[in-house]
Amino acid sequence: MVDFKELWRYKDLLYFLTLRGIKARYAQSILGVSWAIIQPLFTTVVFTLVFGGLAKVDSDGMPYILFSYLALWPWNYFSGTLTESANSLIQNANMITKVYFPRMVLPLSALLSKMLDFTIAFVVVIFMLIYFKQVPGWGVLFTPFLIIQLLMCSLGIGMFLSALAVKYRDVKHALTFLVQLLLYAAPVVYSTSAVPAVYQKFYILNPMVGVIEGFRAAFLNRPMPWDWIWPGTIVAVVVFVFGMMYFRKMERTFADVA
């Protein structure tokens, strides 16, 4: 199991790596952290034109641009964390082979550094809610729970893929394709209600389904879809524990194969 006391002793290293990840992402960038707003916003505009305008995808009666942005907000964090944490061990191979520290610090730092983008992107949510005169309901109080589910799912899969990538370098090449595939396996451009009822009992096992629909319900003053959230929560916990156990099992071989 994970030695959390040891992780706490290396909190300064975690802080340094998190800060380094943020600086490296925006170093020598003209727009800097503005990219955390520009990227999801422009993607949302494209989705609105293609899926909301041309394909006429149902947005459950809400403006499509708001409908899709509230999904892209947590999704971008998930996909970004997945990519960075999966590559964290490979990118820091020199550190792994030269000095000892809890290897879990690396995917954790990727998780925390992307939290800045997640927070900045929230600014657009506020402006959109004001523009469309939407007042969040009581469901917004459950967003910390949804964020925890998002973190557990992201870190669980990230730890598993990072440990796998050390041994099999194909993971790095397959990751881009995997993230694109997962985008359409989550209700980002469409609503969960559009999925046929016969498939929904399997579909809601995707942890991101409950997270995305939960965010939409929370900020658009709609009933929280607990029937879609709880199955994903259970899966997220299982994924997190499995990813952590696999990471710990493979950790002793990292220095040999990195």
C-alpha cells in the first residue's frame, strides 16, 4: 500500500514539481495562462457550430454553447491530467535513476499542476451563467464531491498508464488516440439521455458520465442525476485503488527500465 507519511515528508518536492509543471507549460508563451481559457472556449465554439448548429444535437433545452462548455470544463482537466501523468515517469527518467523519492509524486504533481487550468476555466463558466441568466441551484454544493470523483478517476488511470508506459513505450503513442476515443464515450457533445435505455446501465459505469452530468445539473439548477453519478463513483474508487496498487507493484522496477 501507499506510505502516506512518506509522501507527506516529500511534500516540498511535490510542490516544486507542481510549480515546475506550471512554469514549463506557459514558459515563453505570449498569452500565458490565458490558454486555459482560450483552448476550451474555442473548442466549445467549434462544437456549437458543428454539433449544435449543423447536426442539431439535443442539448436538453439549454443553450448548446453552455451545455458543451460545462462538459468540456471537467473533461479537459481529465484528458490533460491523463496525458501528463501517463508521461510523467518517462519525462523524469533521469530523476528516477539517480535519486530515491516516492515515485507517486510524479503523477500527483501532474494532477495538481493541471488544477490551475481547471480553476482559470471556471471564470468562463461564471461569465456564461451571467450572460444566459442562469442561477446555480443547491446542487452546486455537491461539486466538491464531483471534483473528488474526477480526481480519483484521473489519478487512478494516470498511475496505471504511467506504470505501464515505463515498460511499454507504445502507451505514449496510443494515448492520444485513447483520449480522442474517450471523448465520444462521455456526454460531452451530447446528453446522456440521448443514449438508448438498453445501453445506459453500462454507459453510466463511465465515471465521467456522472461527473459531466452532475456539473451540468449543479450549475443549471436541475435535479442532480444521482442514478448516473453513484455507479461512476463506485467505478472511480475501484479504478483509483487498482491504479494505485498496480503503480506500487511496478514501482520497484522503474529505475531498471527507465
